[in-house]
Amino acid sequence: MNWTKPAIFVSAILGISLTGNALAATGDEIQVYDDDINKPKEFSLELHSNYIISGSKTPAWEGDAPSHHSFRITPEFAYGLTETLEAGLYLPFLHESGQDVRLEGAKLRLKYLSAPKDVPYYWGLNGELGHVSLRSAEQHWNMEFRPILGYRMDKWQFTVNPTLEWALSGVHDNVPEFSPAFRVSYALKEDWNLSLEHYAELGKLNHLLPSSQQTQTTYIAMDTTIAGHDLNFGVGKGWNGNSDAWTIKGIINMPF
């Protein structure tokens, strides 16, 4: 197997994380969940990296790491339990200026996916439970439910994740935050796909924030496969005052 290009990709990501200035925490991953799932007994490692080129310089809560020039690398380990069930573990790492690389916590997930090949639609649900530092989230313990709804048509693929998020510790209520995301992908040619991705944070499900206080970010992303490894790279633009102005993201998947 030719490891040269994937190795260069990973080395570039690690190089940015260890040499950047004033680095702080960003999201663990920037990804829309679609019809991808490991086969039974298949193990994989997916490396997520997110870098905020231009973002907020003010903490959103006490202990928060502002997003401006922030960078995070998150290894995600996944294992196929059955044809429709997959388990995963996230280990988010953070590098800040003047600090050693630190493990921010851990998150466990379980994904169910129904994606029969003889029909164009697919659906599923990803559940996640995590404990992270206050640099990464306003509360230590958090839970997420991410529905997966999608449709495949010729060269097109459409996926929606109407995600709900709860804080399980500290001062909180039982009303989830609503963070929908969607992805539209077009196959340019074999192993090359161009995507439009959009991520939003709209506030509490029973009381959505005014548009000026919401987070709305759109990405142009490219997916390809090199030496059996799936690669994703994207550039995102924020659309209002609460959104980071510019973000870059990269994902490399390494099946074993």
C-alpha cells in the first residue's frame, strides 16, 4: 500500500497543531453523518482536524477557549458491531499557546443505520455521551442525538442531521439545543465528490434565538480516496456575528 500521500496529509495537520500561535479549542468534528458505516468486525480510525482562521476572541462562558486561531485534533475509533450498528470513541486533543498538548476528555457513541442498497433513501440515529473540559463545553457532561436522513439519486446525495444536544451537568434544563446540519454532494467523477455543507446552532428547541444570535456556517468541501484512505477537506464561511468568519477542516479515514 502506498502511504506517502496520506502520511503527508497527516503530517501537515500535526504540524499546524504543534506550531500555531494562540491555539485553543474548536469543535471536535465538522461532519454530516450520512450512509457510511463500518462492516461487522471492521475497525477504523478517523482523524478530524479543525482550524479557525478568523473567529471570536472573547470567551463565550467562564473557562471557554475563544475560537480565534483555535485548533483541535480528534481521533475517532469506530468498530462495526453488526450490519446496521457501529460503536465509536472520540478522544479530542487541544493545543494552546504555551501549553502542552492536552486530552480534553472522551466521548462514546453508538450509531444505527438502515441503508439498503436496493432503495435510494437511508435513515438512522447516532447517540453520543461525553465528558470534556470547560474549555470545550459550558458543562462537563453532555449528550447528543443526531438523526440521519438521506437520499441518493444518480450522482447526487442529500443528507440532513437535525441534531439535538443536552447538558447533563451543572446548571441546565431539560430542553435540548437544536443544531441542524445538511450536506448536498455531487460525484464529479470516480473517487471525487464536491459537497456543500451547512451547520447551524439555533438555540433551545422551544425558544429559538434571533437570527443575529444564531451560528450559521457553510462549507465547500471535497472528498476523495487515496491509497484506500478517504480524505475530506473543506473551507467554511460564517454568515452572522456569532459565527466564526473562516474555518478550514480536514478528515482522513484509515480502515484496518
